[in-house]
Amino acid sequence: MIDIALIKENYSRMSDEQLIHLAQTEGQDLTSEALPLLHEEFLNRKLDTTIFGTLDDNKKAQQKRNIQEAQNNASNEFIKSIWTYAFNEKKKGTTDEEIRKGIIERGLDEEHSSLIIKTLESKAKEVLDIHDSDMLRGGLVFAVGFIITVWTYSSAINGGTYFIAWGAIIFGAIRFFRGLSNKGKYKTILENIEGEHSVETITE
């Protein structure tokens, strides 16, 4: 709990220069309780209070930025959840139309729902390429760790110590197999997409 009396006492003990410096350097970070008390001290001493108008404007601008950032983050999380839903459903073999309806039910408008369905294949290929890169990087890290371990062990056969690069080996292996698992998922997704497209072509 903020001690209002203690804050007022601290301000009253400060010199004019110290108060002005506090307002200029830390005013924007003061709490909603402390800032009015500082303003009051300025008025009592008949100091220039124009800085508080600037501080108020800066605080409002920061609040707007915080709100915008929160909205952007929420929007990004929402779109991410939509893509996750679409991919998971396509992995199960759900049709494009059923997925589109499911996306609309989750709150996305019809136009953007249709756009996601149209770009589902290209997005899946893009994600698949990312997991291919993860596998490659993981394999390289694992190989480096393994080579370091073998090399130091060979050098220590006739006496001495050797180094087991556990970090590189474990991290590389995890990244490789995680990429492999995800790659299998997106290959299935692409197969289901291509299968549905080929059926549509035949029926046409």
C-alpha cells in the first residue's frame, strides 16, 4: 500500500531543482497516486507546471500504444489458433468446406475464411520447409556434438580426460526428431489436400 503522507513529506524535503529533475526524468513512471502529489508540490511552490501537461500527453500516448500492442497480440494469437485448427482438421481428412464453416464459427469472416482455405496448401508447404530446416540444423548440431565427443575420447585413450558434448547432442537430437515429427504431420496434411483436389478434378 502506498503511504501518501510519506510521499508528500519526501517531496517537501526536496529542493526546487530536485523536484524539477524528478518531474523531467521520472515523471512519466510515477504512480497515479504519486504524480498528483508532485503536481501539488509544484503548485505550492509556484513552479512551472507546464511539464505535467506533457507528462499527461505522454502517458495517454503510451496507454494507446499498450492497447494497440495488446490488440495486435490478441489478433496474432487468434489467427495462429485459426491456422492450427485448419491444419489439425485437414490432417484428419476434413474437407475444405467443413473447415471453412468451422473457421467462420470461430469468429473469422467469410472472406478471410475462404482465403485461408485457398492458401492452406501453400502455407503447409511453407511450414514443411521450416521443419526441414529444423531437421537439418538439429542434425548438424548433433553431428558436431558427436564428432567433438569422439575426437576428445580418441585423444584421451592413452590417458587424459575427454569431453562429452551432451548439450549439443541432446539439443540437436530433440530438434531433429521434433522436426521429423512435425514434417510427418504436414506431409499428411498436403497429401489430404492433394487428394481432395484430385477428387474435385475428377468430378468436374
